[in-house]
Amino acid sequence: MSDVKYTRGGCARPATSLQFHTGSWRVQRPVHRHGAAPCHVACPAGENPQAYLARIEEGDEQAAWRELVTINPLPAITGRVCPHFCESACNRATYDSAISIHGVERYLGDKALAHDWHYAVPARAVGAARVAIVGAGPAGLAAAYHLTLLGYQAVMFEANPEPGGTLRGAIPEYRLPRGVLQVEMQRVLDIGIEFRANTRLGRDVSLEELRQSHAAVFLGPGTQRARYWHVDGIVQRDLHQALDLLKAWNTVGKLSMPASVAVVGAGNTALDTARILRRAGVASVHLVAHKALPEQAASGDDVMPVHPREIAQALEEGVQIHPHRGIRRLLLRGERVVGVEMVHMKKLRGADGVYARVAFEGTETVLHVEQVIPAIGQTVDGVGFDALVADNGFVSVNAQGAVTAGYQGVFAGGDAIGKGGTVTRAIGDGRRAAAAIHGFLQGREWAASVLAPVTFAQLNVNYFEPAPRPEDPVLALKKRIGEKEVVGGIEQQAVLQEAQRCFSCGNCFACDNCWTLCPDTAVLKTQELAADGAHYVFDYDYCKGCGICAQECPCGFIAMEAEL
Amino acid sequence: MIEIRIHGRGGQGNVVAAYILATAAIEQGFHAQAFPSFGAERRGAPVAAFVRIAREPVLRRSQVLHPHFLIVQDRALLQVPEVTVGLSAGGGILVNSSKPSAQLSALLGLDVVALPAAQIALKHLGRPLPNTALLAAFAALTGIVDGGALEQALRLRLHGKGEKVLQANLELMREVNASVPAGQWYREEYAANA
Amino acid sequence: MTESIINFYELRRKQPRFQGIDAGHRACLGCGEALAARLVLESTGPDVIVANATGCLEVFTTPWPESAWRVPWLHSLFENAAAVAAGIEAALKAQGRQSKVLAFGGDGATFDIGFQALSGMLERGHNVLYVCFDNEAYMNTGIQRSSSTPHAAATTTSPAGKQRMGKRHLKKDIVSIIAAHHIPYAATASVAFPSDLRKKVRRAMAIDGATFLQIHCPCPLGWGHESEESIAVARLAVQTGLFPMIELERGELTGAMPIREQKPVVDYLKPQARFRHLFADDARAREELEHLQALADHNIEIYKLLGSGVDALDSEGADTVRRGGNRWG
Amino acid sequence: MRQTLEGSQAIAKTVALCRPQVVAAYPITPQTHIVENISKLVADGALQCELVSVESEFSAASVVLGAAAAGARAYTASASQGILLMSEVLFNIAGLRIPLVLTCANRAVGAPLSIWNDQQDSMAVRDAGWIQLYCADNQEAVDTTVQAFRIAEQCELPVMVCVDGFTLTHTLEPIDVPDQDLVDQYLPPYHFARALQPRQPLSLGTLVAPDYYAEARHSHHQAMLHAKALIAQCDRQWQELSGRASGGLFEVHGASDARIGILALGSIVGTLLDAHAAHVQRDDVQIIKLRSLRPFPGAELAVALSGLSDLVVVERALSPGGGGIVGVEIRSAFHYHGVNVRVHNVAVGLGGRDVPLSTLDRILDLVAHGSAEEFQILDVQLDKLPPEDR
């Protein structure tokens, strides 16, 4: 083109506009901003479902499982028993229906069990520091697992002959088959954790001894003591605790109960107890709950803290639920129960602004039952570490999980710290405590990062096809006898579809939207430079700051920042 | 004759600012002229507009090459070399910026007055359009036009946009008046000949 | 990795697409036309020659001595792009060359001033793909009404006032007129649906003969919406039925993007200042809103646009994104 | 009433005052603001007229042709490429002797594309048979617009009012816009004797054979020559009513015994006068504003400028390969009338190039040093060109 006269007729060379940097026009710039997926924020264990859904979408299930178990070593268990807070938070729920995260989690957990996938555990250095873990429930197992991954020698002390804690004692087999429980827990112990069965803190070993012989101690004792229950100071003579009944059912497989029973409580223990009573042959099982059924709840705080599905199944199975009711009076003949007086009650905000339960006079009814079983919660049985148990019956800890009673190097987690008793929360406590112990032993403080979840409004859902989530297969009612697992898992095809349904909230999933829709060709695609998790870079020499990329990013991964 | 060059970006109301200033000057009793720098640039691109204010009718139709004052709608424009070119000796630059005037004066080696006009506008008008605030500041700094003339010019320009918009602009003007060193750029020859 | 060490020049060179219009052009923020033109050239590839009518696209891409184009390109006049393209094509034929000839024009150049030349080019069957970037007014000169301006839209020459509700006339149904030339392929597309747009360009490119593509491209300045809303607004034009996405072969309707869920026209009109006067508390304004809704309903009826359920290629599904991108390949 | 207005706005208001019944236009920079302002007046009901937003300038000119032929006062505006696209119709309008008014917002003609001001567009159609009046400022644009309707309708010739694009159309300044009463007094209702109507079924635009064609052209030419007196008269009559004149056919500023004259058209005149008053202040220099290019006041100029030694004709257009346009015509008139003035010719301000105050000095320097040429483009920076193009 050397003979071309560019002054003639206003002729110009190709793409010479690149000499002009339109970036100088800009008053706001797009930036990549990783946001926390709401499922991730909501998960008490700290799982990041988005990350493993991504691996599944890429076709690598084992990588997905590995991603999952970097946080939670027990997905086959949590996939079954967790009330999946992640799904309640899932932005997809606002669009059509939440991702079946529990279904995917369970699928991966089961797949790993079936294919005997193993955790990737780094070799432990000789003379690694030893950390004691008291209680082999989900909190203790998670703590031991993460401490092992961090290079420590975890030593577990369990009062019972077998590990499992609440998982074994309080969750009926129809929700969590023993085989799954056994294998998944064993796989954790097999990574080189020392397991001391039948060793009870306070009886076989003292806290002081543990502190002396270990670099740190983690307490995950659970809550073994039922809350004291009475009606105006009166209790029937043959009082049974729900947790004891569950334990008995889980170990012996049968119960001796009269033909009509009322269970008092609104949580999982209450519901499970009601359901095993039906399985044990009790003809008339009532659940008296001070909270609401999901469909009638006025607020999240008001609803029964169990998965709606479990309530539906309990109703199917013949459990009669009395929501928003309390027990006003025990009808006793001698010391035997012949009925209870129920009354409508609700939690209302009083004139002082404090919420309190209010019973409504004139709404009393009598329920003719021969037994009343309280399931109103448990507290810590602090034998051997009484000094750590606060007045409310729980071990008090700080944000790092360290006990606040002045015992250096002692951490606690799980049900015992009274922050809401779920398996998932306990697993999260164990993981966070492991990180905190690591920090403590390295002489620095560890702090969990707190991120604001990406909201539905930050996404652009025009780019997603509506698709329903797969429902879990549920055992036909007449087949629900004994220990048969009621809820089944979803299939591979459904799992892949769930992965594709994920909005990838707050993280780039390389959809090309910004690259395609930039009118100024100021978004460039990159593979090798995608170090920040984005697959694109902004060429600020040319970006005019129109904001289309941010507006059209399906994931809410691009934000506009003022620039002046 | 006072010559003023206003720099902004396409879509910022640069020409409107020039028109309002000239209208105010005419209201004040001067002769004046305002015109844009006839560019083909689009929204967002740097543009300029010119104002001449004089006691006699303005005959010339040439561009303003040696302005007495520059009004600059955002600080980033000060980095565009053409913006400060030709400023008369002793001339002043009024710029929309939240930086201190002294800092910008030192940076450019010129007499700069900075005003956070976009922020003020955001507060009063709900949109970060700096031009009214800059004009109010210019009026206060130079005393070429007084508040009444500027108000009348705004009235004419905003005619049809409703009383609310006008009042918001007048409120904004009052805030600006109180926040710039009034008369800093005053000179005898600017006094109205009306 | 920090961005300061990225070699943007190298990266730009290696992009896995043909950037027929590169950066540094002077289009406004959020320009739909700039995007549409690049998308068209992505699908045609570099072996084309472009004849461009006067208009924004021509002005913002070629501030001499610079040009944003990476394809051979010629601007002559406002009204003659189709005829110039015909001449280029004739020359290629005479020389035995194979490059495809494209003619680019805005709605003014296509619907109005250049219509005669366009009709002639189509009638003679030149092997030219004529692309109309339809932003529904003369934007280059500052938003004057064209025969593509929708009914009731305010422009500087069809302003809303005490006696007028914006443009009194209807938007010209250009694609039907074009199709009536019995050409092998005429279609409408939108910047909000890049995959569909690319497919239509590829279809047109594969045909040896005169073809026509009308692309709906928002103009933030002229339509009066925020720059980041360009895609959203264009999408709503399709989803309301106001801009039907159709394909016509030899004058026959052979394809239409179904609308899964018809959105009310006010969803589309509300974000745009050119329709602001229709939201006044005024009987005429209400009537015009109903009128526009009726026009959308009419489109849906005559082109049978309402889908019968979920369709991967309908107004909701056509640009579903996938991990790793679905916009290239 | 004195108002602070943008040139285009003032022109639009003035057009409205002239009560046009049909306005047709097609947008082109820098004419757009005129049409936009008229549209707004129509939308608000302030102007009752049929506004036809056509699809091209060709149609704009054709619509006003038809409208005026049908007995309606008609108006259009355009610029640059638009004027050229109209050109066939412009010849036709003039040949049909149809009275109407067109504002040309003067702009360069592409290629290379330029949207900026020069006067190449109206110069290119100077042979179309239209009266062409050039305005030096927006006040003249307003006053000339009113006069143009009267002139056109009295002599049955179309009038092109040439207003520099941007430099005038986009400049805000104080402008006296006349009252409606005044305009109504000056401008009688539109009357076109040959209007199309069934009561008087005339045929317009017939085929004229060689035996009459020359006569038709002669008649057209004569009408233009007669229009000279009419233009001057209309300006005077307007002055009697409004107190303002626009300079008749041309206007001479400066001492009557000046030796050097600078002649220009349009808005440069103001800059030259300002430069003269502010800097040059030479008694031997005259500034001449040529207002009427068609009809061309050749004989009148020859008389008025016969005392000069040098005249520099400053233009914003050229005829490539020929040189200047107005300069050639003046030279020719001087030669024929035996006036011995050296006529130099320069082009300035092409495609929007700024014409600074220093231009006058530059030109006077050229004359003083004897380096003023038959024709030259001032301020060409040759280093921008490759050697073979210099």
C-alpha cells in the first residue's frame, strides 16, 4: 500500500482508529467483581455448590466431588439430612425453582462411595502436632478431617463404641441408611485419624490431660441432656425423652408405647420422633408445635425449622400436626396422662418490643392422649468440662470457635455451642475450628471472610431458560415401613441438568456475553490470562463505560465503578 | 470583549451552558454571542463551545483562540492538551473537580478554581450535570453577570421544564454562590454598562 | 495477574473472531449500530467489500485520517449505497473476483432517500447483501423522524406538543416491500439476539443473489434510554411484538421467531424518552398507548408469532447462555 | 422584538411569521435546527401549516414545487449534498418560474465528507435560475427571509437565502424578530397567478421546441435582471417598516476614496469588519459585502468600485481547475465596463476552517507585497501533503 496517497479523497488505513483512545471519554468503568453465591453464603458448612456444579457441567464428576469435599467430607450424609439452607437462598428459586443442590450433593456423595473415591490427603510430616478431638459426631469428624488436611495428627475421643454422634443416635435410618453413614465416616477416619472409642471426657480422660498431651483441643460433645420440661411444674411419672426414644429405635428397632401419643416440639427431633412412633405402631400420633406449617408462616422465624418435605411426609404417614399450639395443662389421672389441654398461641411482639408467646384464651381444646413426649431441645451434658458450659447450657465460643472461658487452645463446635443444631452447621464448625486451630498454632488469628450474597436483581436472567428442578423420588406410602429410606436420589441426567441450571451468581462462567455485546470491542477474550476467574479482560484504552457488559452479564460478575 | 471557552463532553450540555451564559450577558445589558465548536463527535467525546461578551455588537465569527477564561466540565479534560491552549495571560480556569483549587493550580501552573459541580448538581437536580453550577460559580467569580441575569437566562432556557426544575437550579445556584470566592476574578472592565 | 502486564495489542490480534470494525471508533456509549455492524462482519468474515451510505455508522467509523474498518469500504453518498454496491458487484463479476459485496445503510438511507437505488439493485438481482441498521430515525443529524420511526415516537421533526403526540404516521413495513421484489432472502434481526443475527447473515451470505437484512439497533441518544439498556430495550421490542423477527424467501414467510410470553408494549415504551409523552395523564396519550399495543398484537397475529410453549429458538430461548459460551462456533 | 436566539431558531420563527402553508424538508446538518424548530411550532399549534417530512431532498424540493404551483406559500431548507440532490428540481422550479423560498445552511460538499461551513453548495447551483441572497449575520437572515417571500412572489422567481452553516445557524445572539403585524403589513397573502386550479386549467412545464426555448430563457434572464431593482426596493421598504436594511444588492463599508477593496459574501464580512475596526484601521481599505449573487450586480459593482486600485474577492468556494467563482465574474464585469482594478481572488474557510481576525492582515500583506494571485487558497499547509500532491 506504499503508493497509496492517503490525502486523496480522505482515504484511511485499516483499523487505524486504534490510535484514538476512546477510553478518555469514560466516567465509569466496568470491573470484574466476584460476588458470593447465596448458596455459598447460606451454607453453614461453607460449601460452595456453584463450584462443584461448574465441574459437573464440565463433565468431571470426580473433580466436582473433590471440590465438594474440600469443605465437607460427608456429602452423602448431608445430601440426605441437611435442610439445605442453600436451596432456600438460591436465586434460581425466584426465577423458577431452586437448584436441587442437596440432590447433586447426595449424588456426588453416593457416587464417591460406589466408586471408592478417596480424599486427597497430603503426606503428614513426621512429628506433626497432635490435636485432640472430643466427640466423633459431625463437628468432630469435620474438625479431624480438616486438621489432617492441614498436616496435623488428629486424635479422636468418643464415649461410644462407634463414631457418629447425633447422626447415629438421633436420625432415623429411613432418613439416613446406616450403610451410608458407616462407610462415609470410616473413609474420614481412614485418612490417618487416631480413633479412641469408649473414651469419655470426664470419666476416662480429663480436659487437663488432653490439654497437656495435645497442641490443641476441639470439643464436639453434642447436646446430650434434654431440656427440663414441665407444665406449671407438673410432669407425668413415666416421662420419656424424644432423643432417648430415637436412640432406642435406631439401635433396638422397636418401642413400647400406648396407642395415642402427643409429641411436643417443632424441630427435627420432634418430627422424627412422631414418625418413628407411627412406624412403631402407635395408632394416633399428634405433634404439638408452637410454630407454623410452612404454608401458613408469617415469617421465616415463625416456621417449623424442618424441611417442608419432611412435614409433608409425616402428614402422609398419618402424623397429626397441630401448629401454633401450646400445652396449657396436663390432664392426669393419678400420675398417668389421659390427655392434654392445647391452646392457640403465637409469638407476638409486645409493647416493650420483645417477642413473646401469647396464648389466646378461649381457644383451649383437649387432646385425648395417653402419653406426652417432649422434644423441645437439648443442652450440653458438661460432665468433665463444667467450667466451659455457660448458664444457657451451651459452651460459649468466640467467632473463631475458641472457648471464651479462658482455656487457651480449646475450641468447640457443633450442637454444643448452641448456634442451631444442624449437621451441616456442625461440619462447618469443625472446619472453621480446624482453620482457627491452625492459625492459633501458627500464632496468627484466623477470621472467616464474610461476603454479601449476590442478589437476584444483580443477575440478568434473560439469558437462562426456565427449567423445573427434578423432584426426589419418594417411597410410596405403603412401602414406608421400618428402616427403608423414604427419599431417593436423583439420576445423572438430572444432576447434569441442575449443573446447567446454575446461575453462577457472582462468578464468570465464560458465556461470552460481555465479549459479544461490547459495541466498542473493548472486551477481549482470554484463556491464559483468566487468572482472576474471568475469561475476559477490559481494554480500558477503548472502553467508553457504556455499561452494557455489566447490564447483560447473566452472573452479576461485572460492576460499574465511578471514575472521576 | 471577554472571550470564554467551555470544554465538556458530548451530551453534557456544553453548548447549552454557552447559550445560557451569553443569554445572561445579554440580560445584563451586554452584547454577546455563543456558538459550538461544530464537531461531529458523539456523546462522551470532548467538545468545546465559545462565548463572547462585549459592550459593542459582536461582529467577528471566528473561533475563540485566546480565551480569557476556560470553563471545564470535568477534570479529566484538563489532561487533553488542546483544552488549555491559548489561554490569555492572567486568564482563569474554572473546573468541575472535587480536588482543591490550589492543588490543580500548582499542577497546571495556572490560576485554577475548582468546584465539585457534579456533586452539587447531584444533590439538587438528581443528576451529575455540572453546567449550571459552573455558570453560577463563573458569575460569582467574575461579576460579569449577576445572579438576577443568570436566573433570567435559566428561566428562558428551562422554560417548559416546569417550575420545580427551575427552582432546583436556583437553589443550586445559591449554594454555589456561597461556596466560591466571589469577585476573585473581578475586573473593572466587566462592570455592566447598562 | 495484573492487567498492566497484559499485552492488549497481542491479545486483540489473537481474538477468535473477525473484528471487522475495531475499537477507537467514535460511536456514542451503548451504540446499537456499532455492535450490529461488528456482529455482521463477524459472520461474513474478511472477504467482503462494503458500500456504506452516509450516516452515523459512516461518520463514527471514519474520522480521517483514521478508520475503524478492517474490510475494504467505500462511502459515497446518502442515497446511493445500493447502486454503488451494484457497481462494485458488476466489477467483480467482470474481473472474475469472488468477494461478497455488502451494502450498509441506516433506516434513513434505506427506507427513505436510498430506497429507489435499493429497489433497483434488488430488482436487478445483484449478488449483494444489503444490511439496514434500523435505529428508527435520522440520528446522524440529530434525531429527525424517518419513515422507520415508530408511530407516536417523538423526534425533533415529529415532536410531541400541545397538538401532536409524536409521529402521526406508521413505521414503514420495509421488509415486506423488499420481499415483494421476489428476492431469495429477506429477514429481520435484532442486536439483542446475536446468535439469531449471525445465523441470518450466514444464510444470506450463502445465497448468490440480492438479499436483505434489517437489524433493529437501539440508539440511546435518539431513543432516550440509558446506554447500558440498549440490549434490554431491543429485546423488549421483540418480546412485545413491536419488532417481529421474520424471514421471507421469494416473498413467502419461511421463518418467525416465536414469542414465548408476550410482554405489554408499555414495558418497551417506558424506558424510552421518545415515548415519554404517552405516559401523561391525557386521553390522547392513552389512546396512542392502546394503538401501539394494537400494532404489536397485529404483528403477532399476522406473523403468528405467539409460540405454543417452550422453544429453544423463541424470544426467551434464542440467546440462552452456556458455560464456556455459545456465541461462537 | 429583540430576543436572544440561535440563528436557526430565529429563522424558523421568521418563516412561521411569513405564514407558509406548506413546509417540506429533509434533515441534513447544519440545516436541521431550522426544521426542528418549525416542527416544534407545528406540534404546539403555533404554526398552522402542512409539514411534510419527506424521504429525501429531491422530494422536499418537489413537494414545495407542487405546493407553490397549487397556490400555497411554500418553504424548504437544505444544505450541501441536499442542495445537490435537489439540483434537478431547483432548475425546474426556476424554469417554471415558481415563487418559493429556500434557506441554504451553507456547507461544504463531499468528498471528502465535511459537515462544516463553506459555500460550495449554493455556488454549485448558481446557474439554476434562482435569486441568491447571502446573509452576513443572523439579523440579516431574519430580515432577508421576510423579504425573500415578497421578492419571490412579486417577480415569480424562487429565492435562496444563503446562511452560513454553524457559523450563523448555530450561533446564539441578540436578534430582532419582527412582530406578526409588521410582517403581515409587509407581506401580502400568497398569490400565484398561474396556480393550478380547475377553474383555470393551465398546463405547467410543457415541452418547448427550439423555436421558443431561447425566448423562454431570455424571459427568465430578463426577470432576473429586473429583480435587481426589486431586491433593493424590498430592502428599502422593509427598512421603512422595521428600521433595518440588509444591504440591498451589496454594501460598501469604509472611506469612499479607499484604494483597496475586500469583497466577501456571508458571515466572513463581520469578521473582516471587526478586524478592520479593531486592528487594521486603515483609511485606504474598504470592505464590500456582496448580498445578491444572483442576480449579479456586475455593472453596479463596476461603478461603485471603480476608484480602487486592488480588489480582493474572498470566497468560501472554488471551481477546481478554474479558480474562484465570484472573482471571475467580477473581473469579467470590470473588464467589460472598462474599470481598471486589479482583481485578486482568495478562498478561505473551506470545510469549516476557522477564519480568524488575522485573515484581513494576511490579505492586505499579500496586496502590499504584490503577492496576491489571480487565485489562491489561503493557509494551505503544504507539508500535510505528499510532494507530488503539493
